[in-house]
Amino acid sequence: MASNANERFRTRAAAHGLQIVMSEFPAGTRTAADAADAIGCDVAQIVKSLVFVADRVPVLCLTSGANRVDEAKLAMALGTSRVAKADADQVRAATGYAIGGTPPFGHDTPITTVCDRDLTGFEEVWAAAGTPNTVFPLSPSVLLAITTALVADISA
């Protein structure tokens, strides 16, 4: 059964002209490894939606499930002096979604987005659909078109 967060995300995706096909995994897809196992894809095809704070401003990083964000590279890509990982309250305030279920777009307020270059090498990637147990597939080109993300080498 879809949650309020799922329906909110589905509505926001539709506003971008995207009809998502949501898959639900009751055991959860909170981590990239959990999601890849449930879906049956490579962990690198999982979009981790991670929020950082750059000079007190939230920034969303869309990172391959196989990678970690290098905060120095992220700061360089953003042209800022410092970035730090957001805490759970900051993530919810910036996106309207909880950690583990944060989708790559459809947030409560606009957020600057940076995309890990490694995600662009796949035909299909999978991202959270609003909750820690729902995901949806999309192409990297659609992901970039909707998010208008800056593509950069931000992985450690």
C-alpha cells in the first residue's frame, strides 16, 4: 500500500511528465546494497540521494550506490569552502522526505543538485520513491533533465 510520501512523490513526478512505476520491497531498500539485492541490479545502478550542507545551504548529491561522496570534491564542484553531511532533521527540512527514502527530485522546496558522473554510464538506474521500501527506475538522461543537476566527479 502506498504511503503519503509515495503519493506525494508520484504526483510531483507526474508534474514533470514522468509516470513512475514504483516497486515496493517490504524488507526495505534503505541502503544501496539492500536495494540492489531486492531489485536484482548492480549496486552501482542505485541512486543514493544524499543531502549535504554547503556553507549552510542544503545540496542534494545523487551518487552511484557503489561510490562514496568525497566532500572536498563536492566543495570544489560547488565552488564553496566547506561541505558536511546533513543530519536527519536537515534532510527532512530540505527535501520533505526521510533518510533512506529521499527521491532525487520532487522535494518540498528547490534544492541545488549535483550528480555523480558514474551514474550517467547506465541505461537504467533506480532511485527511492519517497520511502525506505519503495524504488523506481529511470534513465540517467531523464534524471538529469528533471533535476538539472550539475554532473561532476564527486566520488571518493
